[in-house]
Amino acid sequence: MFAINFRKSVIEKIAKQPFVVMDFSAVSFMDSSGLGALVSILKKIPPGGELRLACIKDNVASLLQMTHMDQVFSIFPSLSAALER
């Protein structure tokens, strides 16, 4: 249920935004529904835009690597690095 509400909330906020940075510093766990929410959000970003994930913890990074989504999302070690690019 959290993933559904998260997806809806973010999609409403990013409408037509080409670049979105998400700070994952407080996220220690993500399952397939959370991953699905991120994919849904990515699909709503206009062509040429980018979803940037910052401060990914090891558990979440492992999920992204296992699913090869680390090749889909732009991942940055810090929020400042994600904002600077």
C-alpha cells in the first residue's frame, strides 16, 4: 500500500519535470512493489529527462543490481552529486 501511495504522490508532484532527484538516505528496505513504483515514476518523466537516485544504501543497491535496474536509473553517492550533474 505504501508503494502505491508513494507512486501517486510523486507522479502528481513531478508532472512534466525533466529531472527528478530522489534522496534515499532514509530508505533501508525496498521490495518489488517499491521497485515497480520507481519504474512507474520513471515512465512519467518526459523524454530526455532523468530520474536520479541519491544515497542508496546497500540493501536497496543489492536489489537494483540483482534486477539490473542499476543500469536504468542514474545513481549517485550523495545528494549534492545528484544535484550538481
